[in-house]
Amino acid sequence: MDTLSDEELVQRFRAEPATSQGLSYLNSLFERHHARVASWCHGITGDTSSAADLAQEVFLKAYQHLDSFRGSAKFTTWLYSIARNQCLDELRSRAKRPAETTEVFLEQMVDSRSEDVSLAVELRESQQMLRELMRESLDETEAVVMTLHYVEEMPLDSITRLLRLTNPSGAKAYIVSAKRKLNRDYAKWRDRKPLTREA
């Protein structure tokens, strides 16, 4: 089967999908690309521990939607689009639980205003509030961009390409917008917060 192309393996599987021979074509196809898909997933998410699991989910989706492969593009192109969407779904899911993003963002805010010790302490004590602010203040793209940049340490130009952002400033515009919203909403929260001082 090593001599067969990806597209030929798909055709042979379709010709006898319910037989053991048909399944062997499918298994051969997936085994051929498993390492590459896991590498793609790692490259997009930056998470070694989840790359293998994501690869399995990609192959499950590929199997479930194999009828949608028309052969107008290479099989690997079609498979990569599934991998890309699966990984972006994973990143969006992480962005909805922005604990890590909040902690990294807090560190940067504290560093940039280190002359104000009381602000640093207040920021560190307010992690839960900032998590809530991120959920409430940021739209989905802003949250994903923040997660990719601050948690996954992905460069802004790579994020722009990955998310196919078409605005002139790319991912940077979403970072600026997200920081502005968080700073604005944090200021509103701080103004409402009752002051508690020791006597």
C-alpha cells in the first residue's frame, strides 16, 4: 500500500468501506499522516501534551466526513483544514477559560507599573475579577488572540496568518482593543470597589 497515493487509498476505501480490506486502506492512510498531523496540532496550539489527542480527534472527523473529500485538492490540504479548525476550536475553548491568559497578562501589567506597589498587590489579589472581565469584555477573536500571544507566545504575524485576519493591523489590533477594554473595565471595577484600609 506504500505505493498508493493518498487519493488512491481514499478511492479504494470508498469502493469497499465495510470490509476489512477497506478499513486497511483507511488505517494505512491515517498511519501515514498521524505524526504530521500531531506536529501540525503542536505547531498551532503549542501544547505537546494535547497534540496526540487533537490528532486523534482530527482523524475521527476526517473519517466521519470522508464523503466530503472530492479530490479537487490534495488529501493533505483537506486534512490540514480539518486539523486547523480542530486546533482553533481548542484554542477558542481555552480562551473561554482564560485563567492562564489572565495570569500572564497580570504579570505584564504589574511589570509595566512596578513603581506602584499597591497597584501590583491589588492586581495580584484580583485575578478572579480579571478572569470574569475577560469573559465579559472581550469578543471571541480578542480572547483567542490574547491566548495565542500571551500564553502560547505566538508572534503576532503568525496569529494573523493562522486566524486569517484581514484587517490592516492584523492581530496587533485585537491586542490593542483587548487591552483597552480590560483597562477600561478594570478601572470601572476599581472605582466601584470599597476601600479597606487598616487603622
